[in-house]
Amino acid sequence: MKAEEMIFRNCLISRGLRFTPERNIILQEVFQRHDHFGAEDLLASIKKKGRRTSRATIYRTLELLVKCGLLDVVDFGGGSHHYEHVLG
């Protein structure tokens, strides 16, 4: 198990939440990226690979990843949020 997965699993458990297959897909995709990305970029990338998850799940999971200290939110202006992972 990778460090980011262990941290995320423990964070979810401490909040009474489950580590679902959809959250795992999002976590994997986030840590394969090495750039700033938006939620819509992430959704497009996941769909391009033939995986399924909802837009709402992506937004909620990104928020959880920030709360767990695995992502930072970057504001480039214009009201859009971009993310970058801070582990690894």
C-alpha cells in the first residue's frame, strides 16, 4: 500500500467514512499527475481511461484530500481552484 493511500484510508476512517472504489480511482489519478489540475481536468482524465465516477464524487473527494493534508488548493484567480499533491 502506498503512503498516500494509507494516509487517506486512516483519515477517512477517523471521520467515519469509507474508502470506496471511486475514491481510490480519484486518489490514484491525483497522484499520477505532476501538475496543477482542476476538478474538471481530473474528471476528463478519468473518463478518458474508461473509468466511471461522478462529478460530485470528484469534488467531495478533492475536498477530503485537502482536509487530509494530501492536496493543496491553488488559486490562480478567476474563481477557479486548482490542486497539487503535496506528498511525494
